[in-house]
Amino acid sequence: MSTPAFNSEMGLALGILLLAYVLIFTEVMHRSYAALLGAVVMVMLGGWAGFYSQEEALMAVDGNTMLLLMAMMLLVSMLRPTGAFEYLGIRLAKLAKGNPRVLLIYLCAAVSLLSTILDNVTTVIIFAPLTVLVTRMLNLNPAPFLIAEAMMSNIGGAATLVGDPPNLMIGSAAGIDFVRFLLHMGPIVVPVWVVSIGLMLFLFRRELQPVDASAIIDLDENKAINDWPALKRIVSILAGVIILFFLHHTLHWYPAFVSLIGLALALAWMRPDPEKLMTKVEWSVLLFFAGLFVLVGGVEASGLLGLVGAHLAAFASQPGQLLTTALVLMWVAGLLSAVIDNIPFTVTMIPIVAALEQQGVNVTPLWWALALGVGLGGNGTHIGATANVICIAEAERSRLPEARISPARWMKVGMPVMFGSLSVASAVFALFFTAFS
Amino acid sequence: MNLRDLAVPTVLATPGMRVADLFHECVRVQMPGIPYRDAMGRITGKASIRHILKMTCLPDYLTKHSHMLGDHLDHLRFPEVNSREILSRTIDGFILPTLSHVNSSAPITKALAIMEQDNTTYIFILDGDEYHGAISIMSLAQHMLNLAQS
């Protein structure tokens, strides 16, 4: 296949993309506005230059990702006010019997497990203030617990198709179903989780010493649940959705359709106030994703991403180089995700990997490598993931000087955890490479 | 009835005022807050007991989970709650930039409507930068009782 040459349309599309990314990453304006502005400019100039039409722009928006995200946001917004998360958190905290190390493990396990199905941000928004309260009652510094919860929610989210938006985008583009995603990522995420917890227990060893044997958690978990009937309904619906996620490939249903089935049932059964419910959807996130899809769709339509893919294919298609390519992709994705938003990176990389496939490269391992990199890299710095930012803000709100999490304090733990988890992921990936190919 | 006749005169909070002095004044006039006059002589906000207590004694994590709190929290000695230290601070960091107010010629209904809108139980009577005092729902209730008796 002949490699196309770089042309003016590609230059124009690249220029618009770079300008939009500068606006997004420098936060000159809200990232959603920057993405939308870039998308509109891409469609206008792409249409004028003749490489991108409005129809192509609309087709570039991944409906499966958008609808799944929206439906899950709505389902979680119906679960959240029932108090189920608080109940779980208090029960686990009491089970730890005041042992800080056990408490950290229990809270991290809960946050990780919830993050495999629910949005990381929602999970930490609920767990972070509860964690501060519980740790204050035990006279412990909440900072290590908050840092650990954010990191473990990011790691937990990497395990499933619906755990993190980049996974959803990758799964949607690559046609990877829920079960296949879990079977490939789970065996990597589990050792990564164990190593990361071990690292944090070591790095936080001074802060995790019991300081007050008489301290008790004076919280009544039974008062956390304020609507038992609603809780039973939404939990049963979510359980059904999870079961259907396991079956969606067999049933030939999109993951988005599964979540919409759950949403439709929940709306009909629970009848929430529609006006209040709609305010729970993070429209700015959806707008951001839609803008990015249109932006990157324009670059793809210009032929630039195909050109990049063709050049990469020359390397990746050489015998024995596929593993190296995958590992390089994983680490580049991981390191970049520590400092920039992993969503734009993922959206940009997806068509490049897809272009490699058109060049005859076996891209299956590259999808897994990309998912692992963007999923684990966010732990490196305080700005690497939204969950990190939320936990830092909660530490600030606690007004405890010792709980303040500075960027340096985060990186002191985040960097070892990020490098440790990427190393473990690389080792498992390389050892069982045939399973990922 | 002019609102001015119902107003309870209070002193104005000023830069550098101690929290203890603010609390004394609020307790004396039975008002939860008083207006704040800045160094330029303009009334630019209010100093409120509730806001100071919220900012100094009530971290978000306690408020969010108040319905689950047990009855044996006192022994925890939350370091956030330190009365002497709080009372010795100045009010400068606790000024709310908005204050509910009406003109002295406004009807009582308007004052009540603004209090309801602003979710407060007291309001200041201001004509420009001229401050006449504050009225609370308690003083309005007293006024209604007085009217009924006369």
C-alpha cells in the first residue's frame, strides 16, 4: 500500500487540533468550550477545504460512548441519594476495628470495586468526605487515605469496559465486549492493585500507626440509608445491568443499549423528578467528548492519522516489534496521562491505532496497551485524574494543616505507584503476550 | 408603619474588630449578624455568627454526615473547635459580601419577601450608606402582637 504524502488539508486539520488542545490544556477557557469551538472551526474549515463534511462530523461522534456515559450518570444519580455508599463506607470502617492499615485496605478495596462499574469521580466524591470524618474520629491524618482512594479508584476503573471513559472509547472503537475486556484487563489490574496497595502501605507507614486506642467511629450506618425501597429498586436494576453487560456480546446489544434498558426501567419504576434528575448529568463532560470526537474526526478525514499510522506500521509490522510497540505505547500513554487529560490523548490515538490495522498490523495488543497506559498513568501527579483533584480539594476543605496534599506530596507517592503499576502491567503483558495478541 | 420604627440599632462591624466583640454585640441586640463597614466607610457586607461558626467549627465532612453522627463526639476534641482562639481572631476573614437590606420607606411585606428569598431571619434597614438598624422575624412577630393588643 502506498503511503500518502503530507498535504495542506492535513496541515490545516493538524493546526486546528493543536490550537484546540492548547486551549484545553492551558485552561484558557473551560475544556468543553474549547473542544466545541475547535469542533465548529474544524467542520467549517474542513468543509471549506473539502476534506470534512457536516455528515462526517456527526458520524464521528461515538453514540455508544455518549449514551452509555449519560445513562450511567443518571443511574448513579438515582443510587447516590439513597445513602448506600455511606452505609458501605461506615460498615467497612467499623470492620477495620481502628486499625489504620486495615482501614486503608478496606476503603481502597471498596472504592476500586465500585469504580469498576461506576464513574471514579462519583465514587470518590462520596467516599472522600466520609473518609475524612472516619479518620478524624480515629485521630488519623486523612491525607494518606484520600490519596490512596483516588489512586485505587483509577486502578479499579482500568479493569472494566465501563470503569473509565477511555476504556469505553477504546472498546467501542475496537469492538471489544465487556467480558473480553474484563478477562484481559482483570489479570493485569489485580496484581497492579496488590503491588500498589503494598507500596502505599510502605510509603505511608508512619502515618498509618494507630494513635488512639480509645477512639471509636461514632457513626450510625443505619441512619445513612434514607430510602430503603428506592435503594432496593436501583440496586436490583444496577445488578441487572451488570449481568447484561456480561451478556451484551452474546445478545448482540451495544453496552449503551444495556445501560439504556436499565435507565428506562429505573425511570419507570422509581419516577424521579425529571427536572432534578437532568441536572445530575454532567453535560459539560458529554459536550467535551462530542467536541473531541468531531475534532479528531476532522483530522482523520484529512488523512493525517492514516499517514501517521502508515509510518508507525513500518516499525510495528516488523517481526518481534509488536511487543515493543505495545510497551512503548503503554508507557507513552501512561507518562502523558500523568500530566495531561487522558481523554484527548485517547481520542487521538484511537484512529491512529485503527489506521495501523488497515496497514495489516495486528493491533489487538495495542488496544490493551493503550487502555493500561491511560488508566494507570493518571496516578503519577495530582492533576493526572479528576479523582485526584477531588480528593485534594476534600483534604483542603477539612481545614487540617496536616491533611493538605501539595503537588510534591502527591508525587512522592504517585510516582512510585505509577511506575510500579506500569512496570507490573508491562511484565504481565510481556509474559502473557500471546494472550493479548 | 415605617421600618425605621421597628429597627433595632446596632453598631457596625469594622475592619480589625474581634470576633468576641462581634458576638457580644449580636447577643446584646439579639441579632445573628450586623452590617460591615469597610475602611472607606462603605457598607460592603455583613458579619454573621452563623457564618463564623460554620467557617471555624464546622468542616464540610461533619455537615455532610450530620444525620449519621452519634452522641459521643465530645471526647474527640476536634481541634477545629477552639473557642478562645476563635474569639481572639479578627472578623476580617469572615465577612460575607452580600447582605439583605431594604430602604426605611419599604413596606414590611417587602422586607419579609426579601428575607424569604435570601433564606434569612433578619434584614438591615439602609438608605444608601446610612444605616438605621436591623429587624428580625422576632421583632416583626412582636410588632404583630402589639398591633393585635392595641
